[in-house]
Amino acid sequence: MKPGIDPKVDFAFKWLFGHEKNRDILMSLLNAVLGYSGEQRIVSLQVLNPFSSKESAEDKLSIVDISASDHQGRQFFVEMQMVSSLLFPKRILYYWAQRYQQQLLEGDNYESLKPTIGVCFVDGVLFPGANCHLRFRPTSEPDHLILCEDMDLHLLELPKFNTPPSELSNSLQTWLYFLSSNEEFDMSQLPAALDTPEIRKALDELQKIALDPQARAIYESRLKKKRDDEHMLRYAQYMEKQGLDEGRRKGIQEGRQEGIQEGRQEGLQEGRQEGLQEGYARGLAGQIRAFAGILNIEVPSEEELLKLSNEKLIESAKQLENQLREQQLQPRLKK
């Protein structure tokens, strides 16, 4: 069965797909996501940054990546992002560019560059309304010509996937169900779509985490970090919404009162603008408190932050956002 271990938690995800001994599972996942068949299919894979439980125990981030190359020289990176972030598009593009340019050594020519393909699972929604599997490539408009086949980014937003086991029709849907479902599986009575050698092996690996005291302890600490980060981001979103709602209400009220003396329409507009400015300030304050919480630094009170000008709040929010981005990228820069 699936013994209370969520494969979306970074430690469990890299245990499953980052172990050298689990290369068959990783190949199955990549072939499913990328739709590879025939000559394109990955048949041999080298994991370039094998899983280490010690490194995972010391990791402070909610992002995990797996780097690999196949028999054709194609470069892959696979990651699970446990908490969705507005920084994602810039970060993932930067990481792709870094991986792509690292292929060239001094004196090499551009012909030696191989495709670099990113597969990113996100336990959140960054693009509401779109499909759960998004593919990004550099194309022209309006003709949709592909500039270069070497860039290929796949984003899979797990909360959007809701296909039941009885309707799973391909290997990608099977893997998405495995990753996104919290269901407990009876290994003796697996649904037909899940009864494959790769899924069975993945379930066995989750069982090993559950039964290993050290691995279980690391998993629990990473799960707690995931929940804390989710809470802080939800708090920031809540504060931003509350601030804007309050600003609108106050703006309408003040606009009406001011309109009695100076003209209803003009007063209403000015009042709305003033109220929206206050709401905007509260939203910025919420973001600052959320970023500070994730970075584990002293969190100023909302009252203290609202004494600052909007310009100061914007500057503080950007500084903390950049600090968080640098912290997220630092482990990769050391690789």
C-alpha cells in the first residue's frame, strides 16, 4: 500500500526518481511526460546528481531537481516544486539557460549543443483555466514557427488532474494519478492502470521510506516545511485581498462624504483612489511578512509596515523576493 508517504514532498520525490537504482522509474516518467516512442524513447539514462539522504536532510528549500542525460546526449532536469510561486517562470527559464550553456566548453562549436528538456511538477496552479500539462517552446507569432528544437519545458500542475483510476488511458495519466492522489493502495488489489512494474516499484520505495526511521524523520521535517510555506503564502494572498476589499469599501464611503461638499462624482473617484492605495499598501505588507517568514528572518508587524510609503514597501518586497530567489538558486550554482 501507499503508507502515508506523499510522493510530492521533495524528499520522497527525489528518493523515488533520483536514486541510480530507480533509473527505470525515471525513464518511465520522462517517456510518459514527453510522449517519446520509437527512436525518441529513452532507453538508457545517467543520473548526474544522484540522491543523497544526507544532502536532503540539510536542504532548506522546497524545490528539488534531478539532472540526467540519455543515450542520445539529451539533457533533462526534473523537479517537484511543492509550493507554487510567481517567481517560477523566471527561475525555470534561468535554470534551463544555465543547463544549456554549461554543455559548451572552450573551443566547442554550437553544433555540439544537445536539447535541454525540463519537466516541472508543481503542487499548485500558476495558470488558471489552462490544461494541467503545459508545454513551452520559443515560437514565432502568428505563424507558430519553432525557433529551435533544443528548448522544451513541460509544466504539470498536479491539482488540476482529477481523472479517476477507472478512466486512466495512458502512462502519463497513470503517473499523474500516482503523484497527485492521496489514496492508500492495496498492493494485492491495484487498479489495472496502476498495476505496472514501474508503479509497483515506486510504491515499494515509498514503503521503504515509511519503514526507515531516519528517512521517515527527514520526510516529516520536509512535510512540515511544505505546510509552513503554504501557510505563509496563503497568508500573503489573504492579506492582499483583505487590504484591497477594505480599501474599496473605505474609498466608496469617503468618496460619498467628500462628494457632499465638492461634488459626488469627483469625491467618489478621489475616495476610491485613496482607499485602493491603502489596500495596495496592505497587500504589499502581507507579501513582505510572507517572504520574511519563509526566509526565517524577523517579521515586522503590519502596523510598522503601514507607516512606510508605498515606494519603501515596494522596495522592501523586491529585496526580500530577490533574497528568496537567490537562496533557491544557490544549491544549483554550486553544482
